Amino acid sequence: MTNSGGTGESRLDQIEAILQLTAERAAENAIAIQQNTVAIQENRQQLQRTMLAVERLANAQMEIVRAFDEDRQRFEQTQASTNAALERIDRIMDYLMRRDGERGVEG
């Protein structure tokens, strides 16, 4: 079984075509890998920006919670002070009404 020149060339042509196709696909893959690498880097940068924004929002939220707690404490203190003042006013009014009532009975 000897190979004739035509059959050998045909086989070599097939191998050459396969190698050419493989080279083209390798080049396409290299381009795709480069594009994906760029996209990954862009995504990483966006992720870093997003993480910084989330951190700033978390800090802002903690500040808002702290301010809210302080405001609530001040409100509770003001409310207690106002209630105490109203109780004193109520006692003074009761005293004045009793005093005026006693004067009305006497007078």
C-alpha cells in the first residue's frame, strides 16, 4: 500500500486546512479573551465604586440613626419638662381656683 502523490497531497491539504482553521480560531479566541479581560477590569472598577458608595451610604445611615436617637432623647427630655411644667401650672390653677372659691364664700 503505497500512497500515491495525489492522495498524500490531499491529506496534506486537509491537515493544512485544519491548521489554518485552528489558527484562525485561536486568533479569534485571543481577541475574545482580551475583550473579556477589559470587561472584567471595567466590572472590577465599577464594583469598587459601588462598594465605596455602599460604604458611604452605610456611614450616612449610621449618622442618621445616631442623630435620630439624639433627637428622640431631646424630645423625651423636652416632653418630660413640658409635662412637669403643665403639672405645676395645673396645681397653681387648682390652688387659685380653691383660693378664689374660698374668697367667694367669705366675701
